[in-house]
Amino acid sequence: MRQAFSVICLTTLTLLTTALPLAAQPPQDMAAYEALIAAADKGDAEAAFQVAAALTDSSIVTYDPIKRNAYLDIAVAQNHGEALMMRAMDFEAGNAPIAQDNAQALNHYLRSAKAGFVGAQTVLSIYYETGDLVGAPDLVRACAWIMLAIRSAKAQPDFGAEPGSDQISDLEEARDTYLMELSAEDVKAAEALSYKLLDEIQL
């Protein structure tokens, strides 16, 4: 059972990390990109994230890590969920010029999750199952985070609309696998913790 679940975890994490740029809307041309730049320069968090995403992976502009991080900083400072997730991945991987720092990676995953970003909530669930970043495995917390991810996803009418993105049914499958491994008492603890976490996020 645990081996099968680990495969589910790794598959989900791979989907999240490879599909993350799809959460952005790539500019169709330079005019659209320049419009995003103008909005981002005025402090628009969503535009700043879109610029950072374009500078990460776009056929319109050349990859520029310094400029990318400057615009990502604008969005991160405003607790933009996807930007926080992107920065967490930078810290975890040590993407230059960001130095590898697991503590900062975990901090940014938590901030992203508490900003209501389902991707970060799911990653935290996976990491509490494996023990990566968080120190030790904790299936109760893993289950609580995936329960929260399901609630967050259901609160977003457009969740799963992007081609190739996770669906609520994928999250529910992961939750059900946890439930088969937990005792009735642990399930109650996970449910209680998920509601406590829900009180802390911004849906």
C-alpha cells in the first residue's frame, strides 16, 4: 500500500512542478508582454507573477534570472500564492541567483499554502508523507493538508480548467489512500487539523 501511495505522491509532485508555468498566461506577443511590465512596475502582483513566469519560460523573451527574480519579488511581497510557490521551488532547487535553502523553501511553501494555493497545499501533503523538508513523516498532517487542498479547490470554480492540471478527483484519490492507512482516531485528528488550517488561509 505504502509503495503504491509513494508512486501517487511522486506522480502528483511531478505534475505540479512541470505544470506550474501553465498556471500563468504566456503573453502572445511583445505588446502583451510590455503591458504586463507596465502593470507590474505599478505594483500589480498578478502582472508581476506573469512577467516572472514569462522570463522563466517563454518564446517571447529571453530567460533573465535577475529580472525574473526582481518581478517575482514584487508578487511574493504581496503573498501571491503562485509566486510564493515558484520562489519555494527556487529555494528548494537552488535556482541561481537564489541559494539552496530548505528552511526558506518550507517557509515559502507554507506561505503559498496559506494564501490558498492548492499546489502548495498538495506539495506539503506529499512532504509530510515522505518527511522531505519537514523533518519526519507525519501521515496525520499529510492527510490534513490534502483535505485542505480539496476544500480550497472546491472553493475555486476554475480549478482544473488548465489543460494537464490536477483535478479534484486526483486530490480525493490521494486523500482516500491516506484514510486507508490511518486509524479512526487519526482520521478525526486530521479532519480537525484541516479545519484549523482552513481558518488560517485566504480563500
